[in-house]
Amino acid sequence: MAARSTGRLQSTSHELGPWFHNLHLPDGIETAPDHPLGDFPSYKWQAIAPHIPEDLTGWRALDVGCNAGFFTFELAKRGAEVTALDIDPHYLRQAEWAAERFGLSDSITFRQGTVYDLARLDEDYDLVWFMGVFYHLRYPQLALDLIVERTRRLLVFQTLTSPGDGEADVPANLRIDERQRMLDPAWPKMAFIEHQFEDDPTNWWAANDACVRALLRSSGMRVISVLTDLETYLCEPTDDLDAWTREAIRRECRVASGRDFDVVS
């Protein structure tokens, strides 16, 4: 009987494929055991997990671009109530099916949509998981501003990066005749990829480390930890933004979304 049940689950898993997340289901089935990146994304979680509170009871979490739900499930296992957002119904079907296998369906709300849909939602979240999405967006800074507006305690942010270490000494007010300073390899830069990168035409951006930090600061986030090998930044909201910057962000978000915003302050 157990063998037949496992066989049915394996058949369903195959029908729901292809999988980008290799989920280790409770009955021992793996959804993508031959993943080209190895046991993905489990190895990422193993590195990030020590930086996340072990007990997330009472926390509301948002997983933007949840895919098949690996990170959603890990947050739910720690007690969080998770909203899992993805534009692709294929991945949402996988995630909903897997949530049932893990017995986590009651802790997770699945929504089809994009990060820009946050402009029309009123929910805030203690933890926002924003990995593997930023560099696929045509309007990444707008997306980051929308994310920050919804984040109350912790942001886990990951993006494709370009080579470059250190941060240049960026003046508070760069003069027009000082633009040669932007040639400094450590100057905050984000490369635009017009054509394909790794066979993916939606890999639009690759920012260096200095640029990622600057983007986060300018959106109202303080970087508290960096996992360089994983291109991942753990951040918390800050009140360091001046009034002019807060109003500029609020104004652009209002124009883009048609509604008003309470920018982090």
C-alpha cells in the first residue's frame, strides 16, 4: 500500500514538472533531484537560516517570487503566517500541492501576481523574502521601494551582482565636472544587459556590491549582514532617510501606482 501511495505521489510530482525547486517531500520524494545547481535551493537556506529567528510565531511573512515554495515552507515551519506570491500559475500549482504534502496549507496564502501588485495591497509584513526577482524587473527601484514600504522588521534581499569589491568615497553632492569619479571600480554601478545572460532574456541588471548597498540605503534599509557568496543582503528598516528623499519616493510611487504611500520613516 505504501509503495502504491509513493508511486502515485511520484507520478503527480512528475506531472507537475518541470521543477526549479528541489523539494524534499515528507515521503522521501525529491522534486528535482538532478538539478544542475545541485540541491537547490536547500544549500542557500542552510546558509541563510542561522540569520533568521528560529521562532517566527506571530510573524507575517511575504515571499515574493515564491516559485515552488521552498522558502515559503521553511518560514511556515518556523511558525510564520506566509503570503506566497508568484506570477506563474505553473509554480503556484506546484507550491499548493507541496504545501498539502507538508501539512502547511493552513499557514500559507498563495496569490498570483507580481511585486508591483503590492501597490494595491494594504498588508504589512514582519519579514519579506525577495530573492531571485530584482534583476528580472524592468523597474527594479520602484519594486524595491514597494517592498520596503511593506517591510516592518526584516528584508532578505538577493540579486544578480557584477564583479567589484569595496565602496568608493561618494560625496554628498557630486559636481558635474567630477563625473570621472564614476570610473572608479568601486563606484556604485548597475550594468544593463540588453541581450541574454545565461540564456535568459529577462536577466536585465547586474549591480556591483556598492550599488546594491546604495539602492537599499536609498530605499530606507540598513544592511545588517551580507552573505557574499549567495549575493544576499539581510536588512532592517531605518529612519535615516531625509524628508526630501521620503517625499520623492512617495511622489514617484503615487504616480506609478495611483495611490498614496507611507514611506519608511
